[in-house]
Amino acid sequence: MSGQQRLVTGLTGVTVAVLAGVFCFLSWDRANQVAGIVSALVSVLALGIGLLALMSGRDTTVQVANSGPATAVGAGSHANTGLTARGGAHEGVEIDGTAAARAEDGGRANTGYDQL
């Protein structure tokens, strides 16, 4: 667990303990009102954090390195010692040190980056 995860876990525990203590000293009606307000604020906060994480634009890197050899035998088979991906261009792909890929009797072979 990283330092940030420990901090978040600790703050969450302290917040729950404080709210539990506050609710113990309130009447049921007042505690119900406070709980409703707290839950509304927390839900809006969670939505904002989720949107922020979605829009952060962090790049994802895929690394393929030091793979072993592969052989494809027969039509429809595929030997791949690199990366095969569907769709358009993928940014952040790093391929280094892939081994030999052989194709026999109509198979396909790829040692780098192959898009389907």
C-alpha cells in the first residue's frame, strides 16, 4: 500500500469515526437530516472525483520485451512474439527484444506490432 493510499484510508476511517460520534449525540430526527446532507455532499464529491480521473488523460503504456519464439502452422493460425491489437493506432506501445516468429503452411507471423 502506497503512502497516498494509507493517507486516504486513515482519513476515511477518521471521518467515519467522527460522523459516528456526532450521530450518537444527536436526536434521531436531527441525525437523519445530517446524514442526508452528508450523503448528498459525498455523492457529488465522488462524481467530481470520478470525472476528474476520467479526464486526467493519463497515457497507458504497453510494453512487450524479451518474448520467446513462436511458430504458426496451417492457415488461420497466428504466431506472435510482439503485440496484436484491434482498432486504430495505439499510442504508448513499446516493443523491444522480441524473438523470432515463423509461419508455415499459410499461417501468419508477427514479431513486432500487428493491427487486426
